[in-house]
Amino acid sequence: MMFLFRTLLLIVFLGGAAFPGLGAPTPSPSPAKVETPAPSPTPPSVPLSEIVAQGDATEAKRREIETGLLGDPIVATVDAAVSTLSREIDAGRGDGLPSPTLEMLPALEAQWVKTAETLTGWKDGLSGRAKWLDTEIARLSEMEALWSGTKAVSSDAPPEVLQRVDKLITSIKETRKQAGKQREAVLKLQTRVAEQDARVAEVLTRLKQARNEAVRSLFVKEGVAIWSVELRPAAEESLAQQGQNSFSAQFTGLKAYVEKSAGRFVLHALVFAILFGVLLQTRQGMEKMAGRMGDDPALQRVRSVAEMPAATALVLSMLASPWIYLQPPRLFLAFAGAASLIPAILILRRLIVPSLYPILNVLIGFFIFDTARDLVAALPLLSRGMFLSEMFAGLLFALLLLRRSARSPEADGFLRHAVRYGARIALAVFAAAFLANAFGYVRLSMLVGNALLGSFYLAVVFSGLVAIGDGILMWALCVPPLKGLGMVRRYRPLLWERSRRILRWAIVLLWGWLTIRLLSLNGVVAEKIGEILKAKPGADSFLPSLRNVLDFGLTVWATFLLSKFIRFVLEEDVYPRVRLSRGLPYAISTVLHYAVLLLGFFLAVAMLGVDLTKVTILAGAFGVGLGFGLQNIVNNFVSGLILLFERPVNVGDVVQIGDSSGVVNQIGIRASVIRTSSGSEIIVPNGTLLSDRVTNWTRSNRQRGMEIAVNVMPGCDPACVIDLLRQVAAAHPRVADHPAPNAYFLKMSPAAFEFEVRAWTNSYEEWFQIRSELTVALHEALRKEGVALAPAPATPAVVK
């Protein structure tokens, strides 16, 4: 009994696992699951049958990577140059950066900006190299894993195959090791370049601060008056020794630069030789043109420039000097300025009246004096004295120039006024610079005075460039390939004048900007202009900035100019050379005009800062509005496009609409213009030309038929009359031979015999006059033959 009781208890407590229906109402927790470890992934491998083929392909890829490790010189270039550049930065930067003058700051900033650009180029090159190395190292790792797995699963392969796999794995490891070393070197170089870039950025920041400080201190008196006894220190005793040291240092620097830049001088000489040869050919062409064109004043001015090929080639070659000579010393810049100014003056002496020669001569004297002053720039007292002498001489010369310009009968009015206003400005600036320097405002006076003289030198050089440019433009328009263009043959003077105007405006703008740079205000002016252009009416205003508005206006203006130029080229040079059906050139030009304007409009809208995706939504809504409110305008616009493509009516056709007829002068965007024979113009909507009945007299040809009724008295021989009428019509000089004129006997009655003459003429515009002449000729022929004319039959009355 006890055994049965224990058995029942065991079933009650343990039966829930095997018999759920017998357990407690709450289910028992399920036993924990035993995690089965996931099988390790099988390493990639190459099938035994493909080991040889894929091994060759892998070896080719490895060799390609190995070649790439040796092919890029960026690492060697930067490694060799970064140390030198670091020393140059140390020499130019220093811990105590001197306070350069406002005149020196633009050159210093340009020098350091070039250094920053060099470092940026190195950083970009090293970054690209590092990315390439990362990619190739990952590829080599994949190759090694593939062939290591292949070796592990190919233990039963022949020994030769296993040796090949081992050799391939070894070469892959060696190449990856080389790539890793090069990546490490690249990363180190990137760090060194980044450090130098940070130092350059610090120098640029300090230069900007120095520029702002120099601008603020311009009106601060930093010296003593010229008559002060404080200008006689004991240091004057060593003036000669300081001057000798300054001269020696400058000439030593110039000599070192010349020795270092020997290749650049050879390049400059090559540019000069090429320009000299081209200008010699130009001079010969000018002489031939002079024989054909006679005494054209413009051509004579151009010839006077072409007769000096050496001076012209020197001026043009000096334009390339900023790109040929990098970071030259101050003394070298003085010699380069002389090499540009003197030949430009020689060219201008051939173009101006003799009364203006003294201006050029005095400018040469000023330039020589400036060069001497640059040599003693390290001696403040001597440099200041020379500057005062130069400003006083300029003051006297401006006074003399004012007196002579008022009594110069040789110069034309514009040139005389220009010289007079320039002399007045020079007088004021020279006087202000002299007084400011004399009272101790040395920085301000030297800045203003040097900027004025530099502006004069630039004006002389640019005037010579304008004269040279005029000659080049004239020569280019008179030689192939431009010579063969129809628009050049017909509009050569106009094209030359427009080109000269563009050149002059470009030179004036460049001269103005360089003058601002001489005043060291280019940075300030650029910042202020940028602020003005970016300014908006409000902080959160949706209105565009002034720059967006200007961009919009300039884009629209340029679009119209481009469309006009394209149509001008097509009409003057393309259409006359190809055979197109009548009306097709006008259709092509009009469609291109619409296309260019549409493209320019969207570009202008984008320049305005409008999101074009929103414009698309607005265009859809606008299209719905067009469909309802502007149906007539849209209909006429689409009709105009159909007229241009289908061309049932062309410009120049003679059409008749209702009671009005005339010549189609224009097919516009909405309406067409028809000029009647009486001189009036009819504006016809384009939809009318497509929907209404239009008689086109000249659509297929320019012939016009003429019908002349002839009534003679009964009793004549009809055959003789027909023959006579036909002969008279054929004898008229402006009656077409094809189709030939003819005469017909239409009606016979007791009162009259009715005939009709039908003829054609190719002169459609004069058909009315020709018809009148032919009627008179027919009447005269019938009268001579004795054929009496009968009265025209009366129109029968209509009985109502």
C-alpha cells in the first residue's frame, strides 16, 4: 500500500513534464537550450584545376601594384622639398616677425599664399597616395588569404603546384610589406606637411593683422618733422657704412637669384625670340596691307607700332614675367620695370604729338630716381630725403604741365582734357605727400606718393599695350582665317572698333585694380565689396542679395549678346555658304534665339538664388493658369513655332488675308508683321495665319500671273488677233518665257469678241507695273493693225 502511495505522489509531482494535463495549472518553465557552436567559416580557396590560371592573374595584379609603388614621385618630391621649405619658413617667419610697411604687405602676402598653395597641393597628392595605398594593401591581404586557404586545402596537390603557391604567397607578403612601409612614410610626410601648413596659416594671420594695424596707423604720426634737430643723431656718422652694407646685400641677393634662375632667363629669351619672329612677319603683312588700303589713319598708327618689333616683343614678353620669375628680389623688380617702361615709352612716342614728349621723358627720370631710392631703402634718413625731393619735383612738373596743356594746339580735345585733369590730380597728391612727409607722417606720404608714381608707370605701359593690341587686332582681321569670313570682309572697321573698345575697357579696369593694389587697399576694398554684394535687406529676408541681382542682370545681358552674335555669324557666314530652302535660315535663327534666351533665363534664375525645383512646381501651376487665362497668347505662341517649323508662310512671302495683301516682314513670338504696298503695316496674330484662309502668292516660286481682257469689234479674224496678242506678250522683256504667254478667244457676241491674254513675270514686286506696260503694248499693237476695240460688256442688272 505504501508503495502505491509513493508511486502516485511521484506521478503528481513529476508527471507535468511528461503529461502536461496532469500537472499544475501554471506551466513549468522550459529547460534552457544548449547553444551549439557555429562552424568556423571555410577560408576562401582556389580549385585545384584553376590554380595555374588564377596564379598567373594574381601575379600580374601583384606586379601592377609593385609597379605603382615605384611610379608615383610625390613621396620623393615632398620628402626632398619639405625640409627646404621648412627652413625657408623659418627664415621668413622668425619668432619676431617684423612690422612690414603697407607697401610690402601685398608682396609678402602673395609670397606666403603661394607657399600655402604649394602645401595644399602636397597635401592633396599625399592624401590621394595614402588612399591608393590603403586600397592596394587591402587587395594584397585578400590575395594572401585566398592563396593561404588554397594551400591549406591542397595538401594532396603535386609538389610543383605547392611550390608555386608558396612562391606566390611569399611575393604577395613582400609587396604588402613594401606598401606598408610606403604608407607609413606617406603618413609621416602628411604630418610634417600639416605642421608646415599650420605655420604658414599662422604667418598669414599675422600678416593680415599687420595689414589692419598698418591701415589704422596711417594717420598716426610716427616720425618727426624734417626740420627737427632730432634727425641728426650720431648714427649719421655711419651712414656710408650702412649704405655700403645695404648695397652689398642687395646685389648679393640679386646675383644669387640670377644664378639660381638661369633656366628661367633662357625661357624668357625663348618667349622674346618667338614674339620677335611673329612681329617681323606682322610688319611685312602690314606693309602689304598699306599698299592695298592706302592712307588709312588707323592703319598708319598700327604700322608705326609694327615698325618696332623688338620693343613690342620686349613689352609683351615682360607680361609673362610674373609667371616666369617667382619671388624675385626687389632690385630685380626694378630692372624688370625698366625693361617694360622704356620700350613702352618708345612706342608711345610714335603715337602722340610732340608736345606731350616731356611727360614721357620726365616719367623715365622719375623711374630712375625711384630705382635709386629703392637701393637706399635700408637708410631711412636718406630715403626720406630723396622722397621729398621727388615729390617736390613732381609738384613743379604738374604745375608746368597744367600751363602747357592749356596752350597745346597739337593735342586733340580729349587728350588735352585728360592731361589737364591728370595734372590736377597729380598736383594735389604730390603736394599732400610732400607735406605729410615733411610733418612726420612718413608711412602715409610714401604710400600715396609711390602709388601715384606707380599708377603713372602702369598707365604708360598699358597705353603701349593698347597700341600693340590695336595693331594685333587689325593684323588678325586682315590675314587668314579671319580674312576669309564674310562678316570680316563686310564689317572689318566695325569689328575692329568694337574689339578696341573691349580691349580699352579691360585695360582700364586692370589699371584701376592695380592702382588700388598700389595703395594696399585691395584687401579692404575686396572685403567691403564682398560684404555689400552679400548683404540682404534683412537677416532672415527671402529677398536676394545685391550680388544675386547683379548676376541675374549680367546673365540676361550676356544671353542677349550671345544670341545676337550667334545670329550675326549665321547670317553673315553660314547661310551664304550652304544651300537652304527659302525661309529656313530665318526659322533656324529664330528658334536658336528662343532656345538661347530660354537657357539664359533659367541660368539667370539660378544665379538669382532661386531653387529650380520650386520653379518647376510654380511652372506647373503657371501652366494651369496659362491654360485658362492666356489661351489666346499661348495659341499665338505655339502657332508661331508651327509657322517657323512647317513654314507655310515665310519672311518675304506675299500673302493676302481677306482684303489686305502685303509682304511678310517678321514672324514674331506672338504676331507677324505684314507690310502693304501702301506702306502701312498690319499686325496679324500667328493663330490667324494658321486658322484662317491665307493666299500665299510666292510660297513655291516668285512668279505672278497676269490676266488682261481684250474686247474687239466683230468681224475681225480671231486667229489673227490671237497670234498678234501672243506675239506682243512674248516680246515684252519682263514677261517670263516659262510658262510662255498665251491668248484665248473666250466669247463671241453680236456686240464684241472677247479675248484674254495670260502671261507670267518673275519680277513679282513689279507685276502691277509690268501688267500696265503690257496692256499699253497690246493696245498699241491692235491700233496699228486696225483692229477696233469694243466697249466692255455691261454687267446685267439683277432683277429683285
